[in-house]
Amino acid sequence: MIALTVAAGLVVLAMLAAAYRMIAGPDDANRAVAADLFFFAIIAIIAIVGVATESVGTFDLVLVASLVGFLSALSLARALTRGER
């Protein structure tokens, strides 16, 4: 249980750093990367809660949310580059 508490604390620190970078980011690319980190940190918190409560359903939620986050990161990167390859 101590490891889960430490992991949750580290994820919260990563979320604070990502929130700062989203606010103070010098350009849109930095803000997009920080938003992606923030989203995946939320997914990590959900996974930690799932492990702590021994809930099987949270892992399905984590899987779907990770897939959606990955696809949104790809589409945002495509939008930032204006469709250029």
C-alpha cells in the first residue's frame, strides 16, 4: 500500500509540472505535449486506484482511455503541423 501512495504522489507531481507547462508554455507544441502528459497522468491515477481497490473494471477503462489519448495526440500533432508530413 505504501508503494501505491508513493506512486500516486509522484504522478500528482507530474500533473503539477504538466499543468504549469500548459499555462506557461512558450508555444502550442509545448502545451500539447503537457496536455498529453496530464491526460496520461490522470489515466495513471485511475490505474493506481484500480490496483488499490482491486477492481477489474478500471483496467478496461484505462485501456480505452489510453487508446483515445494516443489517437488524440496523433490528431493534435497532425493539426499543429497543418497536415504536412
